[in-house]
Amino acid sequence: MGFAVSSIGNLGFLFLLLFCVYLRIPFVESLPTCSENTTLAGFESEFVMLQHQLRGVLAVSDNCSFRVTGFDMLKGSDVRWWGAKGDDFANLTNGFVVSDERLNRTYRNESFDVRLGSNVSWDQIRVVAVWDLVTGSDFGHVLVPEKGNGSESSGLVPTPGGDGSNSSSVGSSGFDQPTMFENCKMLSEKYRVRWTLKEEENSIDIGLEAVTAVQNYLAFGWANPDSTSGYMLHADVTVAGFTEDFVPFAEDFYITDYSECSLNEDGVPHGVCPDSVYSVSDPSNNVSDLHPVNNTNVVYGHRKDGVSFVHFQRELVPVDDKYDLQVELNKNMTVIWALGWIKPPDSIWPYNLPENHGGPRFASYGYQVLDVSENVDDCLGPLDADDKDDQDLIIANAKVPLVVTSGEPLRYPNPPNPSKVLYINKKEAPLLKVERGVPVTFSVQAGHDVALYITSDPLGGNATLRNMSEIIYAGGAEFEGVPASPKELVWAPDRNTPDLVYYQSVFTQKMGWKVLVVDGGLSDMYNSSVVLTDQLVTFFWTLSHDSISIAARGEKKSGYLAVGFGREMVNSFVYVGWFDDDGKGHVSTYYIDGRDASGLHATNENLTYVRCKSENGIITLEFTRLLKPSCPQGERPECRNIIDPTTPLKVIWAMGSKWSEDHLSDKNMHYATSSRPVRVMLLRGSAEAEQDLRPVLGVHGFMMFLAWGILLPGGVLATRYMKHLKGDGWYRIHVYLQYSGLSIVLLGFLFALAELRGLYVSSLHVKFGLTAIILACAQPVNAYFRPKRPENGEVAPPNRILWEYGHAVVGRGTILVGMVALLTGMNHLGERYGDDVKGLTWALVVWFLVGGLIVLYLEYHEKKRRTVPSSERGHWVLGNDDEDDSADLLSPTRTLAQKEAQMAGRMEVQLEPIR
């Protein structure tokens, strides 16, 4: 019995041993020969971070394996170890899987061994990458030296930096990649500081890393150990972040007050200000030109996966002992940190200035005790942002075509990428958002070698060539064009279109990016829309009987969006969309009568259906208001805010980093604004930028002044004050001036029609002008059908007298209407161009007054001249009976012949003998 038990125990032990051996045998036997070492053994290098917050170190173990340590990576789709013969786009995309192991989860500072595949050797590999098969994405890679090159096999080799350039300097820490540091400490759940101490170089390398918006700053520094009034006062901090062009910056700041940087009455800076500001205003500062006041040097920065990272270097013992603090070694020191909005440089402050961080303590700001001499690594795994897409967002509009071009890749979101990628509206591979049921128009101008199509395949480039299937929703090989001859592609996503598709090129992989398809939006909700000046704000509206619904959407990330009605900021009514500290959206109304914060006055407009939302930093505000406020105009400023749909509405816009309902100051001023107003024609659904007086309209105005201000009135004056002269000179002058004036009027009218592309009779000027033109054209027709004049001594028939009075009254009335058209024309141009035509208006008024004085003078002398009683017709109408008004001035030859015949007849009578 005891033997049986012993035998069973031995058999069990033997079975367990065989089972363990069985588990190991396939793993070892899958490799060809691992006994022979490779000359690459001992090679070690850090991963270049490209995506998914990948960090780590790769070390070659032997001929068939390598070891990865400190490995961080966010989860992908189908991620594998990838090999290629080079790190360029062609070699990487034509690479191959080098191991059967899959990286199908998130890794957090982990270390492990990786075996190469049975048919893979180091001779085939120049690059080891972490590769996502689904998206063709390189998360990060290591360059492997050629086998047998002993000079590179025993240590680090230069690898590409995060900016795409090769890093040639290796720090004393042994780290080559700017994303790698010896130490890391969690400041908050979403904010970390990494550092490497370089005592022999009197410097410390610091990396700030945070899940935050791209327009936010990252602040970190040392509190003054002698400060007794809080950690912030007299602290030495570095403020880092990215400019609007995504260039990293790190600036040395000194804190003297719990406020944003400003100057007091004496011009002395106070608050959170750059050291350079203090140094300029403080002549006692002993910093020489050889040691700049900015005690930080930017080494590297990137924005990836919704995470901002800036690597900078500063001195341990600074030269500037007034505004910089010494970082002491082997000693606990208090460090402070904060996250908040960046205020971009403007004409007043040429610096990226931090706004008040706000937010809860230890989430948006805080402090900790830190000894930089200690080895610290409490950062477990990569930072994981909820919104990982950092590309520009373009929201398609059915009214505005999307211009598709190609250009050099600068921030392509899915490396590796070809030598050129797609740009939409001058933005590199943006995230495109479209609405179901709303047609999207693409104007393809990317070149004959780039054909646009919408596909389900994230790589594009004709998936069938890779033995893959894809669904093509629009476009194809024929949709290619150049700026001189663009090709138009219209795509209307429907209810069956997936939420995510891609715009790509048919001929080349990975030139485009994602298309987000959503249900309905502003283009469906509003009847009309226009893009305002500088193409950074889109304005939507729908008119009803007595109200108007308005929406405005920014095309750029901001803290608030404002649209106003007026020619400029002063004397405008403004609507501001903004968010409070709780993230709740508001739309506030104001009247502006000055250029600083004191000129901003809150109003109580009756807005309904108010909404304000932000998507990826893009703000949209919506509201409905009455066309005419239901209050007397003199009661409150907003009572004057009347919208007349028949009159162009001047619209301006502005963007800024932060807004608040109370305590507004100059710090709430915008950092971007419209360069000029846009005149929105509400009834026509179109817009035009307000601009200087157009040359063609200037010619139109001059021609009308020449006709209505000189020629036509001159012709009328000739009939009134030149009939006492002998002959028909007055009649010739009258006809020539009237026909010349009428010809110029018609030509000027055609000029205006061509420039304005149509005839719109909504304005008072157009109504008076058309009336004057119609009356002026009727006068020659009226003259053609005039009754025959009576012979000498005969009494004029009634129809002749009636015609003379009618012709005179209509003619003079036409002149008056034409003069009114000139004045209303000036007023019409004043509405378009403001002060630019006030001088012309006054000059025209003075001209008319001078003309009136001349008429009074001539009328006075005409009364004095008349001493002989008038005939039955009287001089008021056409004057002397001796003058012939039947001459055809358009046929001078005929007129001369008639006069000669008449004179010959008279000569015959005189020579007849007396009987």
C-alpha cells in the first residue's frame, strides 16, 4: 500500500515535470539557433515616441530575442512588433511582423522579453517598430545598427528625435530621446513632472506632461523658502506650452502678487510676470547680456494623444539671484504647479501669459515637497486623455466648398506618412465633421497625382491593391484637379453612412484623415449662412415675420466667441458665448461705447432659444431675438438695436481666452478679431466684406454728378436765360447738353448694374435714381411729338401751350429728382463706407447751394431785362416768337439747307419791283 502511494507520488511528480518541460520546449524549438550570439548583443536604445504615449528601452539579448524595459503604451487596435529595412514611409509600410506576440493592451512601465519569429533574423531588420496593422500606424520605433558594426553594438546609437530630426547630443544621463528621463513624479492625476539631474553641468532637465487642452499652459517651479505669505508669492516658476503655431515655449516667470501680469501707475510690473519684464523696469538688476533673464531653454515639445509635453533645461545655481531661485541638492524643497489658459501675445504684452488657473485645488494647481537628488519613479503607465485627437476641426458647410490641396507634412496625425499630405482649407489633414443629409462640396486642387475619395479604409490608396476590401462612398480616380482647373466632388452622407469614414487619395496611402459623420446641424437648422472676414467664424440666420434666429460658430479653438452688429467695436451691440467654471455655456449681451473694459455695458436683450456649446474648443452660440426691440428707442441702449432685413447688417467678431459675467477687465479683451466688417444681406442670403470705395462705383458717381449736377441743369438754364440772344444758339445748347447728359446717365447706370451684379430697388437711392432716369428718357420722346409752333403773328394753339408747360415742368422736376438721387446716393455710400464720403456729401451740398445762388442772380437780371410786355405765350415757357424750335439738330446738313432756302425766299420778296 505504501509502495502504491509512493509510486503514484513519483508518477505525479514526473507528470508535472514533463508538463513543465512540454510548455517550454515549443518556445525554444520555434527558433532556429539561439546558441550562437550576435554581434548586436548588448545594443540598447530608447524608443522614439510617435503615438500612444509609447516609452521604453529596447536591448538586444541574442540572435533571436530582445528585452524591453520601462515600456509604456496606450492600447491600439491590432498592435504587433514590426520590422523594416528603413524608417522612411516606403520601407515602414512595406515592413513585416517580426514576432508572434501581440501588444493588445495598455502597458504601464513594464519589462519583458520578446522572441523573434522562426523565419526572422537581425540581418533583415534595420528598424524595430510598434505597429498597428489596422491603421498602419507607427507608435514608436528603434533604429538597429547593421550587424557586425562593433562601434555601434555596445552602446547607444543616435535615433530620430520627436521632431523628426536626428538627435546628436546624448546627455550625461545616458538618455538620447527627449521624452526619456531618470525620474518621474505625479503632481496630480493628469499632470506629471519628469527630470534628470546634471550636477556637473549645473543644470537640470525637466519635462512637464499633462492631459490638458492645447491652449493651456503648464506651470512648474520652486517656492521661495523664505516666503511667509504663501507658496506662490516670490516663487520662481517656468510657464510652458504651445503657441498658436504649435511651437513649444518655456518662459521664466517670477510671482509678486496673486494676479495676472500688469503694470501699476508707476509702470512697475506686478503679478505673474516674465523675468524679462521685471529686468527691463528694474535698473538695479545685475544680469549681464551674456546671461539672459530667461533661465530656461526649450529642448523639445510635442502634442500627442491629447497630452502636452514640454522638455526644458534650467540652471541649478542661476546667475540672476534676484528673480531666480537656486535648486538645492539633497534637500526637500517646496514646488508649486498649475494648469490654466494661455493668453497669446498681443500689442500690449508680447508674451504668452498665464490666466488665472481656477479649478479645484490639486487638480488645477497645488504644491509638493521634492528633493531632485532622490531617485523617484511613481508614474505608473502613460497618461490617458479622453479626447486624443489634436488635429484642427473643420465643420463642413453646404454653402461653402472645401478646398482640397496638398502640401508638406508638418503635424500629420498618423505617422508614417508620404512626402505630401492633404490639406483642407489650408489646414493639414484636419478632422472633418459632416452632417447627414447635408451635401458637402470638395474643390479638388491637389494635383493630377492626387485623386480624392471617401472610403471606409483608414489607409486609402486603393485597398484592393493590398488584397483588402473597402466601401467607397464618393469620389474616385477621376476626381483630381489643379488650382487652375479644379474638380468638384459633391458628397451627401445619408443615414446609412457610418459614424467614421476617411478622406484619402486613390493613388497614395495615408494622405488624408478622419471624417466624423453626425446627425443634422446648423446647416439644416438655418436657411442662410456666410463665412465672416478671415474665415474664422461662420454666421447662420433664419428670418421670420418679426424675429431672427442667429447662430455663430468659430473655426478656431477659443475661450469665448463674440459677434457684434456694427461697423467697428465702438458703438456696436455684441453677443458673447462663454463658459463658467462649471463648464456651463452662456450668451451675454453688451453695448460697447469705448475701447477698454469700461466701455463695455451689459444689456438686457430679450433673447430666446439660447444655447452655447463647445466641441473640441470650437464654440457655437445660438439665440433668437426680435427684429425691432419692444421698447422705445431712447429708453435703453439695446432699444436702438434694430435689425432691418432690407438693409445690409454689418457683422464683426472676436475671440478670446476667458470671459466672466462680472468684473470684466482689459484681460478679457480678445486675442483675435475680424479685420473688417462683413455686410450681410439678410434677404438675399449673401455677404460681402466692407471695403474702400470701389473704383467702378466711384466712376458711376462722377458720371451721375456730371450729368445731374452740370449738363442737364445747364440745358434747362439755357432755355430760361439765353432766349434773348439772337438766333437758335440757346436751342442748340439745350439739345446738345440734354442728349449728352442723358447718354452719360445711361452709361453710369450700366456701370452700376455691372458692378453690383443686378438691380435691387430696396434702397431709397435706387428708387429716386430709376425715377429720374425714366423721366429723363421720356423728355426726348415728348419733344419728338411736340405740336407745330405757330407762324409769326399767330396765336399759339392750346395744345402747343399745354405741351410747352408740360415739357418745362417735367424737365425741371426731373432735374430736382436727379439731384435728390445724387444726395441719397451719397447717403447710400455712407452706409457702406462710413466717414470716407462725408466730405463728398458736403461738397455736393455746397455745389447745389452755389448753383441755387447763380439761378437767383440770373433770375434777378432776367426780371430787370424784361421791359417789353410778353406775348400770349410769355417768356416763362419757351420765350421769343422769333426763334425756331423746329430745327433738327441731329441733321446739321438739313438744317443749314433749310435756313439757306428760307433766306433765299426772303431775298426774292425784297427784290420784287414796286408797282
